Amino acid sequence: MTLKTGYEKGDGEVAEERIAWHPAFFEAIRLELEEYEHILEFYPEHQLTKEPLRLDVLVIKKAVDMAIEKNIAHIFRKDNIVEYKSPEDYLSVYDFYKVYGYACFYAADRRLAMTDLSITFVETRRPREVIKHLEQERGYRVRERESGIYEVEGDIIPIQIIESKRLSGAENIWFKNLTNEIDEADASAVYRASVGRGKENIPRAYLDVIFRANPKIMREVEVMSRETLNEVLGELGFIAEWEARGEARMLALLKSGKSAEEILQMYEGKNAQQTHDKDR
């Protein structure tokens, strides 16, 4: 799922831009499980067949007998299917069965035992209708193992549902903050964790989404880093990206010395205009 925003062309026209949430989620899951990278392989949008049937993320555990203690991967088996819903999307009952069907097809196609699979659904909010359906219609038990992590008991395949906004910020900083409603404290934590990784290891796709989905983070980053917005965005590589994309208006504002507040207002104005145009 992508979130539509807008940026202003040189002639003043507002052009549509799309925020790509899934590449950011792929970075987030790799960051969350970084300490196990020696035994895990990650595949984004894994294609099931020659036709366009794709899994959001496939995580293969190379060392099958090694336990993973990380809370979001507690149920992981050999091959692990992860379905992600962006903050603008939601998990429906039909989505649940679609992914479950993909898992069955994946196992049959590769001659895998069903017990060698796991399925994880990640959503910002608690999917109440799905949980209600699983409990009342399927007779499953849905147990909250810890804050934001629900284990579905009663199926041959280990299944869990992750409500990312209720995760621990200390334990799951990348999942919890992949949102369009980040607050100042969490923005500060994400910034420090990202920059602390060193320039070569900064999660660029993740931060790009956070900046675009949360315009106010620009002001917050400027305050918490005690640097100018130009320095922050330059350090993270966004200025180079804007130059490559030809976002002349944004670059002009940065080079003119506009404050983060003014740039924030510009972003909010474009988003409001885009919403107005869409509703007409």
C-alpha cells in the first residue's frame, strides 16, 4: 500500500507522489532481526509463480535448529511468510485467507511440511474483525503473548498477528515507528538509532518514508539534533535524492535558508491541496 502526497513542480503545479511503505517495511524487519542476520535470509516480494502472486516478505531460516528469541520472530520456523499492511491499509478476513492460501501453495510447490512454515501479519492497528472471525468461526484461540503480539492457536501452521503501534519502543523501534503518526519522542529515538548506525548503514528507505509520511518530523529532527535542516537531510542523503528526482522546489527552499517550520507548512499545504483536488 502506498500513501499519496504531492510535491510542487517548478511551474507551481502540484504533482502526485506516492510513498512506498513496503520497501521501508522490508528494511524494518531486517533491522528488527539484525542480530540473527547470519541465520536468516530475507526476500522482498517473493514471487510464488510465473504469474504475479507475490509474498510481501519471505524470511528463510538457514540454521533450522537455532532458536530466535526476538519477540516478533518467536514463532519462526524454516520458511516464514510475512504480510505487511501499511498505516493506510488494514488486514481483512479475505486478506487472511489469501495469505493462508499462498502459504499452502508455497508449501505444496516446494514439497515442504506445513509445520516448516509460519505466517506473520503486521498491521498498525488491531484487526478486530479478523480476530473475531478466527475465534468465532474457526474456533481458534487468539492469545496476546505480549503487548501487540497475538498468537493464533489451533492451526497446523504457527500464525501470529502483530499490532505494531502497541509494540515496545525499546524492543521494536523499527516496527513500532513505521507509521504516519510518529510523535516527537519516537522521532528522536528513530533519528538517534539511525544515525548511530553510521552513514553507510543508515536505513534510507525507512527514513525516507518517515520524513514523507510525517512532515512534522523535519522540525523535530532539527530541534533534537541541534543542526540545521540542511545538515540533517544532507547527512541522511535526501538532498542528493531530491536532486536526482528533480524536486526543484524543495531544493530551492532548502538552499534559501527556509526554516523547518516553513518547509513543514509547504508540505502540509501540498497535502491539503491534493486532498481537495481528489475530493472534487
